[in-house]
Amino acid sequence: MNLALTPHAAARMQQRGIRPEVLEALLDYGREVRVPGGRDLVFFDKRARALLARAGLVRDAQAGRLCKSYAVLSSDGIVITVGHRYRRIPRGR
């Protein structure tokens, strides 16, 4: 498990209680969308949650909080920050 993190992302992981295993699952199974500023937002959508359940990585008790996690990546794949979503992610039209 060798994740490329900025010091800011490492601090936010600790402050927000996001374990490295969660971030790794997010990067492996999450949906990635481009956001303004040349960044990528990675989050769990319905399809990603189904993949996690099939892989046996999520228990019902932790699924709610885990699936609300997100990460922002730089254009070269380094994790800039992580957090928990409180609002829906708008879809592009």
C-alpha cells in the first residue's frame, strides 16, 4: 500500500478518520470525474458500492460512512485531500 499523498491529505485523513484502506478502496473502485481546475474527484457511486459489496470489502454497519468518502487528485494522480460528502455531487449535462 504505497499511496502518493500530499502532507495536507495525510493530515486530513487523520483528522477525518479516513483509514488508508478506505482510500485505497476508493481509488480502486470509485468513480472519477474531472472538476474545474484540472483536478479529479473520486467518489463511490451506486455502481462502485455494488462492486465493494460483491468484493466483500464493506459491511452494512460501515457502508454508509465509507461510501460518503471522497478524494481529490491532482492531474498526476497525487491525492490532494480527502473528506466526507454531505451534499450530492452535481452531474454534468
